[in-house]
Amino acid sequence: MLNIISDFIKGILPTKKKTTPSGWTSFNAPCCPHNGESADTRGRGGLTANPDGSVSFHCFNCNFKASYQPGRHLTFKFRKLLKWLGADDTDIKRLVIEAIRVRELVAPEEVKQEAEEEKIEFKVRDLPDDAENLVALDYVHPALEYCVARKIDIAKYQFYATRQEQYNLHKRIIIPFVWQGRTIGYTARAIEENVKPKYHSNYEPNFVFNMNNQQLDSKFVIVCEGPFDAMSIDGVAVLNNECNETQADIIESLGREVIVVADRDRAGARMINNAIEYGWTVSFPVWLETCKDVNEAVVKYGKLFVLKTILDSKHSSKLKIELMRKKMYN
């Protein structure tokens, strides 16, 4: 079973190919036209499939790389390679599920270190120098009251405040961003309506908020746009109305069903387009008719009701998602 993905990709390689003594199979790379290069006619694509079920592809023309190893999820780059080689959507979805099944069979210590092109790292970025944890203060800070009003569990999530006036930070609640146990930045949300812009942020691109709070035994992960939406239901946030490929790979590394709940506005339709592209499930809960986002729904109806309606209103069919998107977002 560990070789199911490597066997599949070997079966869809072009008939015109060459195999070297070292095990590399070369053929015209299918990726070049998709990466701004002319079509490859010189066999610049190279693929190696190893006995352990791992696969590596490298195009020596446009420099596109993709790889898979048993014990890891099927990355979006690898799925693109499969599609360019002729695999249909049904086969790709099946292989995504197979990769999850294989992951359960492989002990963590047997999973090799990620290839260089797959590593996702973020530089450490500190909070403002005088930032103080809100629950450690000997008085009730207005930022803490703001947080409680938005129905966020202050016992589970940390929040900070500062006296710094630059960027109106003293009028904001600071949410730290944590990656692999390290603080790699923050976003600071205004707690007064007259403070603009609403958010002031200091972090590197591609970060997915709240990955550090995901439970290992969860069967799904809910993807939202903003941090308060994510904290309301213990989901994750892409901090924008679009989810890029790196963020998609971070989310899919959890190895579970991905359920997208976009904000109810025109920009939210972009996130639904991303979900269709990545083959994710999308939910259109009934409260989208009265609430603009997840957090507003939690404040109005409660966390349990919101979670139940998200699960009851999810769709995986591309056609159904497209129809619902047109109905609710146009």
C-alpha cells in the first residue's frame, strides 16, 4: 500500500520516456507552459520513484519541483503535477485519501525530513517591547472586555496590550502568532471604532493562524478568514479572503477534511474559488443570511449551534459549491 501513489504516477507517465541506470526517468516536462516557459521538447523533466514509495520530480527547464513521501500529505504542487500528467479530478481526490490512509500506517520516526522545497519556516518576530498579557494584569483592560464580548475563550487564547501609541497600538488588542512553539509575529485589532485601519499586523506572508491549537484526533478543520472567526470555533484562519498554495499545504498537512466558511461578502467568493481549486469542502450555513462572518454568528447564536450548522451545510460537490456560490455571493 505504501507504493500506491508512486505506482499510479509511474502508470501515467508519457510513453516517450527514458530511464537512466541511476533510476531517474526523463520525459518532456508537462509543467513548463504553466510556469511561463515554452513547452519542453528536450526531455527536461525527471522523476524518480523509490522502493519506499517516495517520489520526486524536477523540471530542469522551468525548475518546478514536487515530491511525495509515505507519511506525508499529498501537496498541492504534487497534485498539480498529477493533473498536468493527465490524472482526472476523481483519481486525484482518491489519491489524497490514500495518502491519509498511508499516513496512519507510517510511524512518525520513519518519515524522512522534508525536502528543501517543501519546508515551511517563519522567522521569529517579537511582540511590542512592553506588551503585557491581559489576564496577568491586576485590572480589567478594555481589550479584555472586547475579547469577552466577542465570545472568545480567554483561558485558551492569549492576548496582549501595550501602551505604545505608534500605529495606535494602545487602542488595540494584540493577538500573537505562534508557529512550532515560537512567536513569529502578531496582528493587533482596533477595539475602538474610530481607529483605522482595523488591523495592524507584523508577520511574514503565508502564515496560517491557530494551527498550534488544532487537536490531533479531529476529523476536520474549519478554515475562516479572520483570527476572531477561527478562535470562535477553534478553526484556522488564512488572514485574508484568499488562500495561497503554501497556506493550502500547511492546512492539508493536518491530514483531515478541510471545511471552508467564507465571509458573506463579494470578496468571500474568492476564498470559495480557492476551495474549489484545492478540492476542499465548503459550508453555506443558514446564518450567512443574517451574519457577515463566523464570529458574528457565534456571538449571536452560540458556538455549538454555529458548529452544527457548518457541519450540516457542507458540500463537497464542485457543481453544488458553484451553484451555492452564485446564489449567495453574486
